[in-house]
Amino acid sequence: RIVVRRQFVPRYCRGPSPPASRMPLLEAEKRVLACLLCFCAVIFGGWLVLSPLGGAADTHQLETMFLELEEELEEAQSDLREARAEASSLREALRRAGVPSPALSANSSSFYGARHSSQPASQPHAQPKAGTAVSTPAALEKIRDPCAGRPGATARGSGPRPIPGGDLEASGVLEAAFAARAVEGELIFLSVGDTRDHRRVAKDPALKDISTDFLLHLLANLRALGRENWLILSTRRLCGRLQAEHCERSCVWSTLWDDHPGLEPWRLKPGDMFLMWAQQWRYVARALELGYRVFRADTDVYFAEDPYPLLRSPLLRPFEMVVQHDFASMLDNNRRPACSTPPRRPTDSAVAPGLQTCGTRPRHLALLNIGLLYVRSSPGGGAYAAINETWAAFLSKLSGPPYKPKHLNGRVESQALIDQPFMRKAVDELAAPDSASLPPKPASHWAVVSGASAHPYPAGVTCSLADQGGCGAVLEARRKTAFLVQLVRPRRPLAGLRRDERIALAPDWLFGRGCLTHVRRPLSLLRAALPSWGAQDEQQRASCTPTAAQPAPGAAAGVLVATHFVYSMAVKRQRAFAAFGWSLGDARNRSRSAADDDPCWRRSDTAILFGHTFFEQSPSKTVLCAMPKDGAPACSCCRSLPSLAAKDSALREKARAGGFVLESSNQHRIRVDGHFSAMEGCNDYQRFWDRR
């Protein structure tokens, strides 16, 4: 404890700054300024409470309080600067267009007007005063849009339309945003929080700089595949940044549960990711109620192929929800789903068309990873009930006493509010016996479905390889992959409706998990791992594949669709995207250059070793990819490796003799013993977190 000898006054409260101009403040500017003054009052009020106690205060508590308040003030000041700059720019543009400034009083409510909303506006539009010119479409067309021509800024044909942003809790905003962004009833729902979220920054500090980069890479990735039907749930501040800095007019925010009394006891605040993740499931449920089909994805995902044709294929069409399977855990000794009986179809094909089952598996070995989830249910269906119960479970937990485990010495464990366990529990509790499965499946088990049950593509669609001659091998690899299916039944009818539906844990070639390790001096590893490696291999050139999106590296090309690096530190994921040629959000050119004619294994002294759950059943167990020079976008330089588990001792000796080095994200040396075995199939996924 210390004695504070002088009064602390944050720099934002040391007196008013000179006004940027003498123009009257907009309403938005007034609100931000009021917020700024309010925070100053909070600081001084807190000081007055503490000072009568003799000036003594806990150092950590004071630092935490002041840091949080300074952070809020910095955000408010940033918002104020942005509001003033935007107002000045718009006034000048209106002046040049001959439109008087008072016409600017209308806000984005014109987009969310009566024609978009099923509810009447809460406030009538103010009528202009006599003699006041009103802006007309013709006049406004004279204003040059700085985002004109940029991707996502304008509607193209029947594609999604840009939106101005808004609070999904405001009247008509949700309905209008869904209608504008969905295409043919399909909506991709993304969420990205403000990188100031204190728990995420503490767990993975690089997120404060990288999380928006992941989003931009994903948007560029989806755009390359011809899919722009996304809606981004974010904070108001980050949505403003996406609009201003990236012309991304597809984001919204929410005030849902912002005033919930449980936030403070649970150490949450509006905009925190645990709150936002719960909000997103409420909005996914709302989208299903309105008749949309929803693809929900984390932003640290890469799509090497358009997933929509696969989701509509005879193999996956029977399932109302398809979600990533988080298998290869210590619980199941890395056992992949496999048939234990000959595959058989049900006698009544109308019950489960295309379903060909071949065994069962206990539900504790069937873990959902909701980082990749596609749902096409509706109220009264079992999959809809699982979505609805996820956010309801969060709300129930938030309303109770906060969880304070012993190992945290009385501190609150906010991780108890994470959404994934809530959905896993909901699916387990909604599980029902399935007589259509052969053998019949009890509620406590999942059915195993043969990957050869049906074709993984709809009619007229083939694989994504530029060389279609390789599609036969891709099809054969995918047909080997069994997956799990659960029948779910709502607890009770909803508006008289109650339908059994099926949830599939996706085969991992569709939604799979990758694991990553840094390698220093990769040529040394290649020479030790590949007996046939020679001078000709040393001359390998980088490769840019002419497809809609760069495929998965090495032998995984054409096989893997969506890869999710959920259990790797952010900086390692970012480097992997660069090494694989997946950094599509980087504005710098990634096409071939003169440097790509040089041997690519000499462009950098570091590389990324890539493992994947799917590699457990393939001849190639890992893929090594050289990092680009100076981190700039480049074509990929990769080589597939066979199993190295049997060479563990030889590789260990090679590393000890000054050869390659395995490293964490923070350049800590990693022991070679057992590491390559763990990479093969990505078992023991916590090993690749690099949390040090």
C-alpha cells in the first residue's frame, strides 16, 4: 500500500481543448462531448470518495481504475475527432453541391425507414422550416463518395447492398440489415470485437493489433469466392473504423443486455466478446425466425473452396445444422469417427434421406466447435432450439452469482460465460433416440455416418482444383471420412410446432482444425526428414495457383475447404496465412514477381509447420511452408512431409547439432521430443497454443 501525495488528473480532464472550428455542433458531437465530460466527472467523483480515507489506496486498484477510465476517455476523444472530421467533410461537400448545411440533420434513419421496417418509426421526421432548402437525390449525387468503386461500398447487381450501420436493437434496423446483406436467403454472420477487450488482450496480446486483420483477410477470401453476403456484428466504435478506414459498409452493433445487472459482478462491459458472442446467437435465432439460412464463422478461418455447394450436396443436404467437430482430443486418444458396422440405409428413406449409418459413438466424444456452423432450421425445429438455448443459457448464467474458482483466489472467472459449452450442453440435452439409424441410436450416443453415403457435390459441380484431373483423388480422400450425426428434439412445441432435426459434426475436410509450429532453418529439417531431398529440390520455386482462392498448402490442395486455427496464438496464425499465400486482405500485390524465380527456400530463415486433423488419414502428415521475405505477401513455397514420428530421435540429434529449431510464437525453443507425433493429427491441441 502507498500514500498518494498528489492529486492525479488525467490529461483529458486538464482543461478544454481549443475548438476545431466555430461551426455549431451536430447532435452526435454533443453526445460524444457529454460522454467525455461524464467520464471526467467519474474520475473526480472516485477521487473524492478515496481521498477522505487518508490518501491511502491499493496501488493495483488505482492503476486499474485509472487505466480503464483513461481508455474510455481515449475512445470518446477518438469518436469526437472522427465526428468533427466527418461533419466538416460533409458540410464542405454539401456546400460544393449547393446544398445548405441544415439538410444534414437527417441521419441514417432514411435507410431504416418505414418501407424496411414492420414497425412504425418511434419519432416522426422533423419538418424543415419555411424557406429551408431540402437536399434532393440529384443534388446529393454531386457529392463524391470517397468509397465509390471500392468493394462492399456499393450494390452490384443482385448482390448484397451496403448499409450505414446501426444498433440492431433500434426499431427496424435488424430487419433492414438482414434484408440488405442476405443473398437468396443466405446470410454469413461474423462478429469481431473491439481489440481493447481486456480479457482477450491478456490471453493473447497480439489480438489488439491483429483481430481486424483477420477479419479483412476473411472478407477478401469470401469476396474471391464470390460470396459477399456477410453481416458483421461489432462495436459502434469499431464499426465506424471499418466504414471510415476500409469502406466496409456491412457492420452493425448492439446494445442488447448492455444494462444487464449481471455485467458488473461478472466483470463484463458492453462490447466484451463474451457478451457479443451471446448476442450473435440471439440474432442468428432471429434470422432463422425470419426465414434466413445462416453461416456463422470465426474470423481466423480460411476458405480454400466455396462451402455452399458442398452444404447443398446429397451428402450434407439432409442435416439442418452442420458444425465443426472438435475431435482429436485427449478424451478419445485421437480416434477419428470410423464405421464399426457395415454401412446401411434406413428402410424408410423419407425419415432421413441419404443417411447411411455404420455405428454409434458416446456423446462425450462428440464435441462441437461453433467457430464454423451452418444452420437452416426454423422455429419449432431441434436445431433452432439448440441455437435459442445457447443464448438463453448465457443469460441465465449472467443473472446468477459470478463464478470464482479457488485457483483464482476470489477473482471472477469470466470464461464461464463462453458460448461454446452452452451449445454443447444444449445439444446433449436435446438429443433423442434415432430409430432411423442402423443400428438404432440411443439419446446418449451419436450415429456414425459413412463418408461414402452420397456424393459430396451437387450435380454439375466438381472440385476446386485448377487441374480437374486431380478431382478423382480429392473425391476418394473425402469418401474415406466418416462423421457424426445427432437427432435433436425441442423440449416443447413452439406455436404448435415441434420437429425432430439432425445436426452433423462436419467431416474435417469441410470444417477442420489446423495446428502450427515455427521452424527456424527449415532447410535443415527438410534434409533430415526427406532422404531423397537433393540439389534439384533446393531449386524449388514459389507457386501461385490460378484458382478463385489459394488452396490449402502441399498435398492438402483441393481437399481441405475451411481451416480453423482456433488453438494457435494470433501472431502465429497471421504468419501462417502469409506463408500459405492466404493473406488476401493485404493490399500489397501477391502475384508472382522476379523474386519468385529464385529458390524459395532461401527467401527466409523461418517457416511454418502445418498439421491438420484430416492428415491423420493421409500419407502426408504435415506441410512445411517458407515464410515470405520481410513478411510481404508472396506466392507459397511448401513441401509435404511423411510421418516423422519414427524419426524422433534422429531429428532430436539433428536439432542438437545446430540444425533446425522449433520455436514458439515468442521465439522460445520447443523440445523436439514427441512434437512431430503431436503434429500428426493435431492431437493434444493445447500444446500448440504457445502461451508463454
